Amino acid sequence: MRLSRGVPLVAATLVTAALTWPSPAEATAGHDGHCARQERVRVPGAAFQQSACLPDLTTTALGGTPYTDTADQAGLTARATRTPSGVPGVQIDGYFPDSSHFNTTHGWRHDAQFVIRLPDRWNGGLVVTGAPGTRKQYATDKAISDQVLAQGYAYAATDKGNNGADFYRDGTRPGDAVAEWNSRTTQLARAAKDAVAQRYGRAPRRTYMTGISNGGYLTRWQLEHHPELYDGGVDWEGALWTADGPSLLTSLPAAVARTLGSASEEDLYAVGFARGSEFLWPYHEQAYWGVTQKIYRAEFDPGYDPSCPGPSAGTTPEQILAPCASDAAYDFAARPASVHRAVARVALTGRIGRPLITLHGDLDALLPRRADSDVYARMVDASGRGRLHRYYTIQGGTHVDGLYDTYPDRLRPILPCYRSAFDALASWVERGVKPPADRTVGRPAGGDVVDACALGGTASAR
């Protein structure tokens, strides 16, 4: 099986597109009508920014240009996914001051890069996201940006301040790199609101936070810590961090052990992996489990095995994706209190302050639903915020939609359900139409599985 199907945590960072940045004159040539005021929009706090007036802000037109990076989107969507086009507007690319240099996009070699897109036909809203996994700012252009731009929203995305398989080298204390993800997202949300106000003459009427995988984690964290910035969010299989578990550091060691021949299927079931997901495990052994465990363990627990991954996760794809043998025996519960304190710095609480819709595939073989979103839903309920939360399990969904192309008879893409959930959130926030109660969204027997999904049910009183 080809590894190019996409790994949201790492693999897409192994290839960096060589982008040639056109001059401002080239970027605006022939489009002066709707670009007349673009030079007046300044992103607060940015160390550098460059604006371009574009006839179409969607990936339909931007593929192969410096304004997106299709390589970094690999595997996140099914091949046949339909995307909109024909959304003219202004794109602003730039970066905030930062001391790390993992992101080589545009040849800048500078982290804290962002993209802000401002469509000509604005509906008064703003959508903010952070990159999934260790990808960069263009990663969700096809999965998220295209659709929300077509609906009239402004869009802003961040690379989270560090990226790539060596992201754990950023910062000085364990947990610093992940903590920066949260602060960079907050920084971008505030700056994007100001940029929107400059472009359109008024602040956004609604601001939504959303994201996939680590972007889903950011969504949860932002709605817990900065509800004043947002009106709601959609969390697509967000990663769960809790000081004492569960987290990927409590589920992935068993997966690494199985990869290395020292664990059974029952061991994986015991830490949350779903029965019925076994057909996905060989791929995850090659592309997900080993690298994910070692780099996140290095982020929070560098003292466990300083020799692996060491100062780098590797210089070749084979080295990067290879597991550390020591991780097969990793026991998060037994690690020193300092390790748990490092995770606690970025841990979730469930105390959301705005409406949140969570989606998670029942066949997720990287972040098992039972050890992740099931737990987070209980955390939200325990915090007394259940009325603000809806949780939909997507039958046949797995961590990346690209795997649907390999297993169309067993999987379904989550993206169409995500789009339905986003529309449901907007109706909830803006018109008071409550979404259906928590439920499992069944895998349809036929029809347009790639582009259609009905959440089902009727409005809930919860």
C-alpha cells in the first residue's frame, strides 16, 4: 500500500513544494477592480505579509500556484471529492515573529506562517483553523477553505508555529511546542478579525473555530480557553490530551508493540482500537503508529529514551516512519510526575464556552474513538456543558478520507458529514435551530457517499 495516501500527523511534511512567489504587480494584474484597497489591510503583529488579488481563491484555481500546497493536503480527502470554484478575493500570506524555522514554504524558512483569504462576496463570517498533524497552513484548503469561501466566509489558517516530524525540537521545556499551537491559533484569530474589519469596514458578525485531528484539538482548546473569540466550533476527530490519560501516549504503545511483534489484537482492543478496524492496521503500522508515538513522546517525555528519536526523527522517510523499539514498552501511567505536568500544560477539560459539534469515525485507527472523542464527550457532560455539545460517530469513517479510495466497500469519507455539521452549527448559532441529538451516522448503502451526508434525526431539546 502506498504511503502517499497521507498521514495527517507527519507524512505530508516529508515533501515541501518549491514555490515561486510572483511580484505584487503580477498577482494583481487584470483584477484592479476588487483589489483597489488590498494594500490597506495590515495583519496586526505580522513580521511580514504579502497580499495578492486573485480571480479564484479555491484550490480549483490555485493548484500548482504559490497560493496553496497540494502536497501538504495529500490523503485528507477522497479523490472524487467535489469542490467549489469561482470565489474571487484577496489572499494574504505572511508570518508572525518566531524563532523557529521548520516551515520552508515560499522559501521563507520561518514558522508561524499564516494564510488569510478575504472573498469579494462576504457573508459577515470568519472561519479560523490550525493545521492537522504536523502539516502547514495550506493543509485544509481543499477540506475546509474551499467550501467556507464559497459560502462567503473569510478564512484564516496557521501552521501552529512549528511543523514537520522534528516539531518537538521547538521550545525549551517539554510541552512547549504543543503549547505554542494554542497561542498561535489565538494570535491568528485576533489578527484575522482585525484584518477582516479593515477589508470590509466592520468586524465579523460570527467567528467559527474548526479543524481536523490536531486542528480538532485546537478547536476544543480554543472554545474552552477563549470562548470570547468565537461563536462556535466543529471538531473533526480532535486529538485528546489529558494529564493522566487517555491520550495517544496511552493507546499507541500497544500499536507499536504489535508492529514489533510483541502485542496481540486483544492488547489493541484493550486500549480502545475498534473491532472491525483490523484491515487498516497494516497501513498504520507502516505510516502512522511508530512515528506518531515517538515524536509526541519526545515532545512530552524526552527523558524516556534520549537516543530515539534524538535530535531528529530522521532524514529519510524510512527513518522518520520507523518506530522506536523502546516505545513498545512505554507506560505513560508509570512515568514521572514531571511528564504528566508537561501534558497538563496543554490538557483539555471539557469546559467549552460555545456550541461545539464533534465528529469521529468509528474505524479511526490512529486516534481510536473509544479512547478519544467518547472520553471528551463525557468530559463535556461532567463539566455541565452538555447542552453546548453534539457528538456524531461516523460509521465507516477513519482518520483520513483518502483511505476511502483504497477501501470504498468498507469506508466512507467524513468530509460530507463535516460539511453538514458545519451548516448545522451555523443554524444552531445564528437561528437557534438545535442539531440532532448525539447519534451514530450510518454508512449509506448507496448514493453519493463521497459528497453527501445527512446527520439524521430532528432538532434536539438538549
